[in-house]
Amino acid sequence: MALGREFVADWIARSAQAISEHRSELITLDREIGDGDHGENMDRGFTAVAVKSGDLPADATPADVLKVVATTLISTVGGASGPLYGTAFLKGSQAVADRAELDGAAIVAFLTAARDGIVLRGKAEVGDKTMIDAWTPAVDAAAAAQAEGRSEAEILAAAADAAQSGAESTDPLVARKGRASYLGERAIGHRDPGSVSTTLILRAAADAAAA
Ligand code: ADP
Ligand code: MG
Ligand code: MG
């Protein structure tokens, strides 16, 4: 079943809930290899997103809602991750503009454009120990699931599972982008916080699609 505006609203609500529940975990991860603000930044941003997206008119499309997510994240999250997540949702919303509902192809288009937006802004590659280590496997897994003709919920579950593995894959890495890159080998053994928040957001999407 294609996913409409209610799906996007549920996705946002579940993301805000998950980020809030994992706030201190994200703070701890960012304290280990960054400046400790990722949980606070993301919680502030998604709390604002949940409020702002509720103000939209009833005929708003998924892309309209996703654009509000983008602008709200850009203005409230701050740090490195605010502009990156903001660009992700902005490019993703443009990729699904004017669709009343998101089918599997639209979901893959959204995820691909979101990831490409992050890369355009942050210039990270897989293996640099950033949120891209979660996003790129997620995009690849979603595209593979879509090519197999799987449902929207299955496509998003495949993306979330791959993001989770991708986040785990950052543990042994030295960071080449972001604050953690200042630490050199001291970043080894710690998970990248942005890859964990990405996993939470994609898992929220999968849960919303399955609900
Ligand atoms: P800051 O580092 O400015 O305090 P946050 O703590 O909110 O910002 O976000 C840190 C996260 O941002 C990192 O864990 C990483 O996933 C992500 N990040 C940082 N720089 C980049 C980059 N150039 N490309 C992709 N992601 C990045
Ligand atoms: Mg930080
Ligand atoms: Mg900071």
C-alpha cells in the first residue's frame, strides 16, 4: 500500500519519540568522539518538527510535510548534523514533489536524494565514520528490496536494518570527517553518533509504514 501524508506524520512522531528516548545515548556517543551535543541537538530539532508539521493544511502532500521537516531541522538542530539532515529532507522532498502517496520507487527516490544531499554538503564517503555509513547501505538495501518487488514497509525495514549494520560498522573506524576526525586513532572503538540517529529515523519510518 502506497504511503500518504498520514504516514509522514506518523514517521515524524515516531522519530521524535525515538530521538527523545535515545537522547542520552546520543549525548554519550557524541561525548566520546565529539562535543556531546548530538542528542540535545536532535531532540530539540525533532520536537520542533513534530510541532511545526502539525500546523500544515489538510491537503498538504508528503513533500510539503517533508519540506517543513527540512526547514525546521535547518533552523533548530545546529552543529554539523542540522544542515546535513536539513539538506537530506529538502532534497528528499524535492524528489517526491507532487506525489499524493509514496510507492516503493518514490521511497527509494527519497532516500537516494536525501543521501546525495548529505554527500553534496558534507563530502563524506562510506568508511569516513559519519552518518553516510548508515545512509548509503540503507539506500542500497532499499533499492534492492524495491527491485525485488517488495512492499513499502519491507523496503523501509530493509533500509533500517542496513542502517543499523552500517552504524555498527563505524565502531572500528578512524574518522575522516567531522569533529571525530580530530581524534585520530582515539575514535577507534566508538560508534558514530550521526549513524545512530540516522538508524533511529529510518527505523521510525519502517515502523510507521508497518503500522
Ligand atoms: P557537531 O559535530 O557540530 O557537534 P552533531 O554532534 O550534531 O554536530 O553531529 C555530529 C554528526 O554529524 C557526526 O556523528 C556525523 O555522523 C555527522 N557528520 C559530521 N560531519 C559530517 C560530514 N562531513 N558528512 C556527513 N556527516 C557528518
Ligand atoms: Mg556534536
Ligand atoms: Mg556541536
